[in-house]
Amino acid sequence: MRILAFGDIIGKAGRRCLEKHLPSLREKYESEFVIVNGENAAGGFGLTEKIFDEFTKNWGIDCVTMGNHWHDKREIYQFMEKTQKLVLPGNMSNVEEDQGMRIFTTKSGEQAAVINLHGRAFMQGDNRCIFQTVDRLLARVPDRIKVRIVDIHAEATSEKQALGWHLCGKVSLVYGTHSHVPTADERIFENKTGFVTDLGMTGGYDSVIGMKKEAAIHRMRTGEPRKFEPSMDNPWIFAISATIDEKTGNCTAIERIKLSGE
Ligand SMILES: [Fe+2]
Ligand SMILES: [Fe+2]
């Protein structure tokens, strides 16, 4: 199974980029399953039902994972009840653990389990242990489902790598999100588990992690609050394509994608 995974989609610039390039990327990489992280899709903060429907119904995205901004738009509490395509960080204190794993069936009938987790290092909230949570969630995945994907939404590169090694041989693919900056360390652990520390964002790269740079500089220089808005400048897509053997669950190829969104 070929999987196309995108990190945080940032506001309108990120969405327009994705809309424009998703069909050709899907064709080029022969992707059967597409995942995006939607936590910043609506104005940089959270996810609306309209955008979620655009992703899943109009553009055919199979799965949307989230992160610390998952409930910034309160309407998610309504539409999350209506879908099985949304995966929330299963160890967050405000998320039920079973919302952190979903099982999907692709058009060709193959199945895949997707898990979303939230880091604990340098991140807010009194959240549950990522290692114990992921072990419990994996124990609930039927044995016949070998394709298993984990989005670890975390700040610390070390925490993401530790989780990757913890899951080596237990899942097919582990990737980080949240930093909004791609890392160039895509690899396959012990010929089993595909890994990259962070996918990077899809959005305006002439920015500070996707937000207009002027506001970020002002805040850092003066300590005064200033509203953060997503940048529209110089949009790029960063993503990965991974190939997974459905029989064994092993990742056999992983490729980083970098594409100007213009
Ligand atoms: Fe984010
Ligand atoms: Fe985040």
C-alpha cells in the first residue's frame, strides 16, 4: 500500500496548495491512502466542518489527524461525532483514548490503522504517557491489520525518535508533526518501520512556522501580544510517500516530497 502523508496544513495558503497539487501527487506516487494533519487548517487554529468536508468529501482525503489545536474551533465537538475519518491525539487529557485510533478500508479493500498521539516534552497539558497509550491502542488493532501508521504530534525531536524506536517492528510508519519544519532524516528502522522526525507543514514558508513573520517578531522582541495569522507568502508542500507491504506491515520505501505550491 502506498501512503501519502502531509503534516500540518496551515490556513488558506496550505489548503490552496493541497487542493492544487494533491491530484498530481496522488497520481505520481500511486497513493492509495492519504492522511493530512488538520489542526491548523482553519485560519491557523483548529478545524471547521466545512474544511473537514472539503478535505474528505471533495478532495478524497482518507484520514485527518490532529494535535494540540484540535478543539480551537468548538464546532468540532459536533461534527466529530458524525465521522470515522478523524483521529484525535489519544493520550491528551481532553480526548477519550479510543478516539486516538481508527481503522480504515481503502478502495481496494486493504485495511490500515491510524493512531494519533501528543508529545509531553515542552508541551502544555497533563497528558497521558505516549508509550503506554500507544501500546494499549495497538493491542486493540486486529492482528490481520498489518498496516499501522502513527502521527506523533510533538515538539521534541528526541521524544519523536524515542517513540519511533519503541514502535520499531510493531507499526509500519511513524512520523512527527507539530514543529512545522521538515526534517531530512526519513529512513526505515531495521527494514521494518518507516520513520521521519517531522513532515513539515504545507503553507506559507515566508513566515515563522506558518504565521505572518511580522507578528511573531513583534511578540518576541517586545513581549506584547499580537494576533497570529497564517502567512500566504511563498507556499510550499512538504510530505512523504511511504510504501508498505500489507502482508508483513513492513515499510519498504520512504521518500520525502518537497514542492513549491505556486
Ligand atoms: Fe501545528
Ligand atoms: Fe501542534
